[in-house]
Amino acid sequence: MFVMKKLSFLILFVIFFFISGAQNEVATNSIKPALRKNSFYVETLVILPVLSYDRFLPISEKTGLVLKVGVSSYVDLFFITEASILFGDIKHFFELGIGWGGKNMWGPYGKLGYRYIGKKGLILKAGATTSKNIPIFPTVGIGFSI
């Protein structure tokens, strides 16, 4: 189990960097020409702050894939990985995702949320997350995109 966690983290890490190099400019066929590809933010999970990095990959005019990696600490330092689909336009987005986090605390989880992305890169997030160990709990976040 521990080896699978490390392997999945390594795979996501490699995907982030290969895709980052291949997708440096914003998609020209998108209705979101100002949407930035890289985001950094602080998000709360229950009472734990999580420092996160997202990479946005456009799929079509109104949808995109978001790959996330985050780090937090409860008793020990742990990583969170997540893949989400973003639906929306210009500034307002609906987010639906799945992820893995928290060593034995959360394990796999599901996420449903809202994301506001301002013209200058401000990100505001609100949502709900659930896992097998923790019932539905709210999440909020603030950050910026570049």
C-alpha cells in the first residue's frame, strides 16, 4: 500500500512536468484566453491548511483538467494528490474531482466545489469533500494563478 502511494505520487509528479513543458501557452480556441495554467493556494481540509499547486489543462472551450499536488501536516508531513474536471466560463467554475491524501487519515476522497478566478489571478474556492473515514466536510481556499 505504501509503495502504491509513492508510485502514484511519482507518476503524477512526472505527468505535471511533462505536460507543463508541452503546454506553455493558453489554448487559442478557448473562450478563456486569460485563464492561467498554474495556480498556488492555501486550502483548508477540516482544520488543516494545505499548500497546493494546480496545473490547468484545457480540454475544450468550457472544460479543463486540473492536476493538483498539495502538502500538509497533522502529526507528520503528508501529500495530497487530486485530479479534477473544471466546467465554467470566464471567472466562475464548477469543480468535480477525486484524490488521495493523508496517509491513513483520508485515503481516497471525492470533491465537489466552486472556483472563482479573477482577471488578475485571484483564486477563491469553496466546496465539500468526503472520504471513507471522514463524512462530508467543507473546504475553502484562497490563492493566485500565474
